[in-house]
Amino acid sequence: MSAFLMRILLALLVLALTIPQQSEAESEQWCIADEQTPDDELQAALDWACSKGGADCSKMQQQDQPCFLPNTIRDHASVAFNSYYQTYKHKGGSCYFKGAAMITELDPSHGSCQYEYKP
């Protein structure tokens, strides 16, 4: 192999090692209620997620739980949607909920309400 090709390969190797790779934090995703979805549609999706969907809704169902406040359909739906999504995303589950939800890469946790993330 010529010295010229060796230099090119060496340069490519150096470039490949110095280009920053996407960190795990940059690829974290949560599923939350879409701001534009009407409350009645959110409520239907929330009801499904907490029953047939198998989401863990215990963190927002009673006043003494960490995600009860703010006590809005949108906030409770976000907790339920994310619980479902994190549990089932590797098993074919999605963050769709008939268009009521969306993916965010910004951690929606607030105060004592910590949104779960599973790689």
C-alpha cells in the first residue's frame, strides 16, 4: 500500500475518533400529552393507558402522590403516556395515543414528579 493511501487512512481514523458521538442524554426520549389535543381526547387516551394499556398511573391518582399536582388532565395524561411508552417502547408500543401524545427530548420531570426513562 502506498504511503499516500496510508496517510489518508490514518487521517480518516483520526477524524473518526475525534468526532463526538451522540451521548445517551441526547437520545433520551419521553412521551407527553400534545398541547393541542382537546381535554376530552386526552381523557379517553388517559383512561385507556391506565386500564387496558397497563401504564403505572399510581404516581398521579391520589393527592399524596408525587405527580398528582398539577391536577390537570394534560399533566396526568403525560405521566400515564410516558409510563406506557417507557414500558412498551421496545415491545412494539408507541407514543401515539390516537394523536394525543408526542415525543420530547426535554425531561418533563418537575418538583417531586420524576418521569421515568428506560434506555
